[in-house]
Amino acid sequence: MSTSNNNSNKNKIVLVTGSNKGIGRAVVEIFAKNGYTVYIGARNKEEGLKARDEISKLNPQSDTRFVHLDIESSQSIKNAVEQLTKEAGYLDILVNNAAVFLPGSGKKPSEHDPEVLKKTFDINFFGTVEVTQLLIPLLRKGQEKVILNVSSDSASLQIQNYVEFSLYKLNYLAYGTSKMALNGFTLMLSKEMGNEGFKVNCIHPGHVLTDMNSKGDIQPDESALSIYKITTRSMVFSFPILSTSEILAFLSGEYGLVHGYRFTEEDITKPQAELWKQVFYNVLELFGIYNKDQPLPFAIKDIMSYPELQEDSANDIIFVKKITRFMRTIGVSDFGSKDIYKPEFPRAKKIISAIINAIKWRDERWGHINKFEDKIKDLQKHQNKCENDESRMENHIELLREKKNDREKQIIRAQQEYGQLETLLLKHNSDQGDLRNYIKKLKIIDEDLGNRINDCTFSTQTIAQECSRIDTMVVKSPERIKKLIEDMEINLKSEKENLVHDREILTRLQSKLNQLEKIGKDMQKTIIQSENILKEHEAFKKKKQESKDLQKKITDNQKVLNDITHKVDKNNNNIQSTQETIEKNQERFKNHKDQWNNTIKEVQAEKVSLQKESEDINDKVRENRRQQDEWAEKIENLKSNYEKDNLALNLSFRSLVDVVYGYHTSLEASLKDPPTKFQ
């Protein structure tokens, strides 16, 4: 809403009764936002001061005040008037909003509690009348002189008698009749004070969601906007008087107003009654208000003595009444039957200007409504697109879930295989220990053989020395010496053969020892590979933890998706609410042409509200698009990281399998050709 006139509103004083919550609170907020000095009138002092502080906090530049006002108490009303007189000295706008709907008000009229009826009238009618009467002196000193009474459609006898009225079955005696009385007071006060420049009116705020009405279909700020517009604008429409050329240009177009007749300047400067009467007939028919060919209502025929003779007169009376009400509605407040039967210039020019401007205004409003309908269709298309995107996203997430389940199954299988490999590794470690013990035994045997070879060598040398010594001591007998030599040669040969045999054994043992050393080196490599496997196992645990983190992120994304779904549903409800509001406005436009003044202002209020809702919906849609794009990008990144981690995990697992397989092959080869054990 524009606040360009805030400075000019600074010195204008507004009082809103019953304004610490609900519609009254919203009215105070909108006046404060637009620079008015606003008094919050409330019977609950604590709640009233709290509302004042909250509104002042929202609009630090505003001047919002509190006055204790219980309209059920005459003394409280007098005290409030005294405070306003002392602090302000005048009043520009009075909004009588305070009202009650007491427990027991929903009973049938034949069973209604009289005490509830009296108390309801004391507040809704008598209290409002007393407040208004005592504040009229202050209103006379103000610039605007506006009195607006918040009424209800339940106070309309015409609507309450309309069977198709949505609330026809709600027969609230106390509340409805108190508002009917308030409407009567409004009408009579308007007739009295109109000559002094007072603008007195009442308004049906709509079915607003408040503490009094938990089934309302519009918010208090929407109703407050209508109240603000009515209280800050003229109560009648003011159209510019067009030039003769502009009038003739319009009448020569699609709106000829009289079929087949071409208007001239003389028709305006020297108007003829029959032509202008035809113009008025066609205007009423154009706006769907009256058709001269339609039959008279049965209610009128029933009171006629001679229906055949009086029918034309009755039709004329209805026509004059309809066109007079219509012309006054569109701005010609002094229109009368003389303008029909004795038209004169320049009044005829003023009247046709008002009609042309009303037609232009109607076409413009219908254009706006059509634009809103197109906008709603676009929003519905976007809604369908969002639903399709949501469906595709759900399918994509479901696919990711299936892939995640497959990966979890693969991880479980890999864990089982890892457990089997770990068991096999423990067995191989045990076999490796046994082989080490066997190698130690072989080394001991090798050392023993070396000692035996050294002993044999030493014995041979000792024998040779003894033989040399014996040769010098014993008398040499050829046969004996020969025999001794032969024995010694045999012994030496035997020792030599034993030595060769021992050397062969030693060679074989050395070969076995080399094989064992090779096996030892292989076992060392296996140990290193086992350590690598353990490291890879730790890496696998990290990957598993990362997989859990990814699962958590997917869960978070699902929550975000649910939030987006909730927002989309909320946008759908807003769109549906907007569409229902437009449909209600169109129905109201068709069925209540006799209430043009209020209808036009309600349409304008609805327009602003719809524009605001449309902008909010557009902002929400853009925000949803942005969030969807962000989460789609995040999901793609998570998917890419998940694939990379999975690929790395598969590579690690394959490397582990290759290492274990190599170790198993080497061990199997060693087992096929085990070393010989020596005792």
C-alpha cells in the first residue's frame, strides 16, 4: 500500500473501538502504517497496552495511543471522551468495531435467553450509539468527519430472506438483530449529519477468522484494508465530465447505447426525453440490473387492483427506481426523474459522462479479473509442473534408495568375505609359526652336522699323526704293515664316503634352508600384506562410516523434500483460496448489483489482496524453485560422491582379494612340497 500521504495524515486522529485484537487490531495497524495518530480503544487495559507497544515496535515512526474504553459502561465512555478531548481536542475518523457474540447466541429465536439478548444489544447497539453521540462534538472539529460502523451480512433483511445465501440456516437472533438496529442507526444518522459534511456508513467486513468466528475464510488484515479504503476515500464516486467529442467518439464505438442510432452533438446539447429514456433502459440492461421485457414480480401483481391496466405504470416505477439508484451509485448523487423525462443541457452531458466512465471502469475491472484468471491458470500450470517435478524427484530418490540397498547388501557380503579371509589369515599365521619352529630345528640339525664334520676331520688328522709315530716306533713287518695300510685305507675310504654322504646331506639341508629362507621372506611379505589389509580394513570402516553419513544426508534430504512438499501444498491451498475468492467476487458482482458502492470497494480491496497474494505466491514459487534446484544439485553431488566412494571401495576390495589370493597360492605351493624333518 502506498504511504506517500503519511505526512498529510500525521495530524489526523482515528479511534478504533475493540481494537486490541482481531479486525480492530488490524485496522489500527494499517492506519498507523499510513501515518495516522491512532487510539486503541479496549476494555482490557493490559491487552490494549500490549497491542499499543507491539504496533509501535513494528512501526517506530507511528503515533499509536491507548484509551481505556468499555462501551458497556457509560462512565468508561465519558472518561474516554474526556481523555481524547484533553489529548487531541478533535477526532477525524471513528471506527465502531467493538461487538460481542455471547455464549447462547446460537439458540433458536423461540428459545433464546432474554438476558443474552439484552446484553448483546447493550454492547453491539446501545454502547455504539452512546460512543458515537458523545464523540460527535470532537468529530465536528475534525477534517474528515467519518463514522464507520462495522456491521454484518446477518443484519441484511434482504440477504437473510435469500434461500441460497450460504449462511441462511444460521438464525442468530441476538447478534443479527443488534446489527440490524445498528444499520438503522447508521442510515438515520447519515441523513441527519450529511448536511454537515459527515460521511456515515457501515460495512460488512466479510467472514473473518477471529476469536469470535473460528470458521472465517479471510484474514483480519484483508478486512482491515477494505475498512481503511472506505474511511479514507469519498463515499461516492467522482468521474470527470467528458468533452462532447469524447462522448461522441465513445458512442460511435461498440457501445452505441441505442442500437442503430448515430448520436450527434445536438443529442447532447438538446437532449430528447424518448432518446435518453432508451439510453437509460439500455444502460440498465447492459449492467444486468433491469430488463423492461421481464414480467412483473408476483408480489407486485398481488397488490394491483387491475394488473393489465397498471402493469406499464408499475414497470415505469421500477425503471425509475433502478436507474435512480444506479446513477447515484456511479456518482450522480442528485439524479432524479426530471433527468429522465425532461433532460437538460449541461446535466445531460454530466450524466452521459458518468455512464461512459462507469462502463470504462467496468471493462477495466473485468480486464483485471481476466488477468487474474489467466494468472491463476499460469499458477495452476506451474503447480502441475511442480507436482511433476516432485514426482520425478521422488522416483529419483526411490532409485537412489534401491541403489543404496544394493550397496548395503554388497557391503554385507564383503564383510562376510572379509571375516572368512580374516579367519584364513589367522590360520596362515598359525602355520607360519609352525614353519618358523621347524626352521629353528633345521638350523640346530645343521649346526650338529657341522660339528660332526669337524670331529671327523680332526679324528682323521689324529689317526695320520698316530700312524706316523707308530711307523717310527714299530719294527716294520711288510705283511703287517701292508695289512695295516690296507685297513687304514679301508677306514679312510669309509670315512671319506661318510664325509661325502654328510656333504650331500649338508647340501640338501642348505637347499632346504634356502627354501625356508625364501618362504620366510614370502611370509614377511605376507605379513606386510596383512598389515596393508588391516589398513584397508580401517579404510573400509571409514568408508562404511561415510556411507552412514551419506544415509543420514539422504534422510535429511527426504525431510527437506517433505518440507518442499508441504510448501507446495500450502501454495496449492493459497491458489485455491485465491480462486475461491475471485469466484465469490464474481458471484457477488452478478447477484448484488443494487449494492454497487460497497461491491466496487470490495472488488478494489480484493484486487489489492489478490495482487499481494499473487506476489506472495510468486515469491514462494520462486523460493521453492530455488530450493528445488539447490536440493537437486546437492542430491547430484551426493550421488557423485557416493559413486566415487563406492568405486574406491570396490578397488580396495579387489586389491585385498588379489593379495589374499597370491598369499594363498604361495602357501599352497609350499604345502605341496614341504621340507624334510630331521630328528
